[in-house]
Amino acid sequence: MKYRELGKTGFKVSEVSLGTWQLGGKWGEPYDEKNAEATLQKAAELGINFFDTADVYGDRLSERSIGKFLKPWKDRIYVATKCGRLLKPHVSEGYNEKNIRQFVEESLSNMGLQTLDL
């Protein structure tokens, strides 16, 4: 696996990242925890150390799967997540500091992290 520095962060991330929309389950199909775990495990074994997720992927199941995986994992995995799509109503005025902080706190809790990398 090849790695690059992510901007000026000092993070050495894999050139290939793992998008994790599928970890939350396919539309209309039940969540498959074993498949999610196997996907994360294989990606990490191949040297992928950058996972991309969002709170809306499987109604937070993707973030929770990543959190469960990260607990025992010894190597550094960088995580990017997205937020705001759960705004109700979903209008631009909802993208304020209070709401964004709430979404970030929920994502941190879902993944068992202290900080988000991106």
C-alpha cells in the first residue's frame, strides 16, 4: 500500500480509503455485523488506514461498526465522517454551531473516539 501525507496534518494515510456506506446494510436488507467486521478487517490487513463514513450510513450503523472494530485494533486508523443530513427539516439554517456540535458528539460516541480526524 502506498501512503501520502494528508495536507498539513502529518497524517500518513493510505492512497486507497475505505468508503463504508455498505457497512450500515443495503437498502431493504438487514444489517450484517459479520460482513461489516470482515470488510473492516480485510481493508486494514491490506494496509488501508483511512476509513470514510457518515452518520446517515445505515442510520449510524456504519459509524458504530467502525467504533467496534477500532477498540482492539492496534494500528492507527484515520476516520473521516460527515454530518448534517439528519437535520429535520433539512435546510441551510440548520447548519449552525449548535447542531453541528451535536452531530459531531454523536459521531464521536458512535465510534468511541475522543476526536475526529476529518
